[in-house]
Amino acid sequence: MVVAAWIYTLIPAAAAIGGAVVAVNARPGPVVVSAIQHFAAGVVFAAAAGEILPDVMHRGSPWATVIGGGIGVIVMLLVKQLESWVRGPAGLLTAIAIDILIDGLVLGIGFAAGPKVGLLLTIALTIEVLFLGLTVATELGESITSRSRIIGITTALVVLLPVGALLGAPVGALPGPVLTGFFAFGLIALLYLITEELLIEAHETPDRPWVTALFFAGFLALLVLEEMIG
């Protein structure tokens, strides 16, 4: 399972690098970025609600849920605070690096829950990390003129995905309550990603009905895919 989690992280890693390549050659407009954010938020929300949440609820470990979820809240709020402590490109890159590491950790935890959960989380996080690649390249493009350097920095960041997966995958061998705590942590991390990053940034541009509808399109798309996988 550890090997599978590591291999699957290569998919979102490739998506992030691809997003950076696109951004340095043809920077997407704010409406396109907002559309990607809405769709990604819908997909990640479906993965959190349909895959991680049932595992947390059905394990019957309320204290493990509280502790794991509480740690998740603290960690994600610290990540948010970090952006104000370290300003400029360095702050952005640090926050994104932590986000990517946590994404990898969540993916590893997903594979600990089962191959199906890991696969659906891979799909959800691929779209989200694609957006991160676009964001990094766009922000760096304002201060760095070398396209290869921008892509190189993005590639260095996404290396943290497999690192996080390697840290998360072994939790499947831990006792049940501890595993529940990790699932609760992963659930909070995904909800934070949706509510405090993707959707907030997505609404920085004027709302358009078709863009907003992409949130629900992403949500339904993952639900349909889950039913097809069975």
C-alpha cells in the first residue's frame, strides 16, 4: 500500500508541473482560474464527504475524532498564520510547500483506508494541485523571468507530495483509534483547503453563474465516478 500511494502521487505531481508549464507560456485569465478553483473545490468536497467522513463516523472513536480533528484545525490555522508571518514570494512558497506536504499525507492516509478511497482522493487532489502549479508559476512570473527556473521551483515543491504519502501510508497498520484520529485530521485538512483557500480565492473575481455551477459539477462528477468504480 505504501508503494501504491507513492506511485499515485506522481499523477498530481505531474499535473502541478503541467500547470506551471501552461502558466509560464500562456497565463490563464482570472475567470479560468476561478472556474478551475470551483471545480476543484467540488471534487475535493465530494472526496471528503463521501470517502473520509464515513470512515470517521463509523469507527466509533469520538475522542480520537476530537483529538485528530483538533490537531488538524491547529495545524491548518498555523499554516494560514504563516502566510502573514512570512510575506512576499517566500511566504507564498512556504505555505504552498506545507499544503503540498499535507496533500501527500492525506493521500497516504486515504490509501490506508483502502484502494478505492486512495484512487478517488488522487483524482480530487490532482485537480487541486494543478491549481497550485498554476498559482506558483503565476506568482513567480511577476519576479522571475526565467521560465525554466519557475518550472524547476514548482518541481521542487511537488517532491513533497510523495514525501507526505510515504509518511501517511503506514498509518493503516496503527490501532483503530489512532487511525480514526488520522482520518479526522485528513478530513479537516480537506475542508480547510475547500473553505479557506479554493473558494475564497475563487470569489476574488466577479461571480458568474456558470463558474459557480462548476463547484456542483465537480461534486457530482466524483460521485458518479465513485458509483462507476463500485
